[in-house]
Amino acid sequence: MARMNRPAPVEVSYKHMRFLITHNPTNATLSTFIEDLKKYGATTVVRVCEVTYDKTPLEKDGITVVDWPF
């Protein structure tokens, strides 16, 4: 299967808050996604799109996943 090019995460800071804007991973790209989250020190993921991956691996790594679909 061809590798998909994904945009790099973008960090946005506002006052005392930091946000990391990322692509929506799949189960196949989840390990890279988790590595990116750890690199930026992320502790919470807010999913605002349809679910494309299992949140269990993130929770096992101490990352909280909140679903707020639009």
C-alpha cells in the first residue's frame, strides 16, 4: 500500500493554553500519531471528526480522548 503524505502537526498557543492541530489518524498510522503527541507533551485529544481509530492505545499511554463530533 502506498504511504500517504500527512501534514505535520501545527502547534497553536493562546495565553496559557496550547493546541496541536493534526490529521485524523487511522489504526495503521496510530503509532506515529502517538509519537507526535508525546513529542509535544499532549495529554488530551479532542476528536471533532468521525472516529477513524481505536482510542484504547492512546488511553494506555495516558492520553485522554474526548469525542466532540460536529
